[in-house]
Amino acid sequence: MRKVLVFDLTENPYPDVDELLKKLNPSTKAAHEGDTKLHDLVRNGKVGEWKQNFSPEQLRRLEATIREKTAGSAVMNLWKDVRAEALHMC
């Protein structure tokens, strides 16, 4: 016997879309499943603002992690000028 799944989509062609959109919207509690301790944070987004937000020690640790995670890849060459400036600040 074949199993058949039937949906009545006459009233709402996408029955779960409203709930899905709530979960995808970071400004709603539903996005974090009601956990009010979780939230998204957007900084000013100014070019070069990272210089004010990272200590030299944090920059060293970040660079070490970047080197470890991207070993064998040239992807970080895209930001080599920014990385050189960051390393100079360390």
C-alpha cells in the first residue's frame, strides 16, 4: 500500500511560512526560541572601527586562529592589507 500525504492549501498555500518568517527575523523572540539572553548585535559598521574594538592580544589570537583555519588556502590574501595593518598594531 502506498502512503499518501495530503495538504489543503486553498486558504494558505504556505501554512508554515508565517512561523518560519518569525523565526528568521532576528528582532523577534521567536528567532531565539524565547531565550531573552540571546540577541543579535550590530555595531556602527564604520570602516576601520575594528581598531577601536580589539586589543593587541586579541589581534594576535585572532591572527593565530585565522592562520590555523585557513592553512593551505589563499582566501585571506583578499584582506592582506588589513591584516598587515592589524599585525603592525600588535
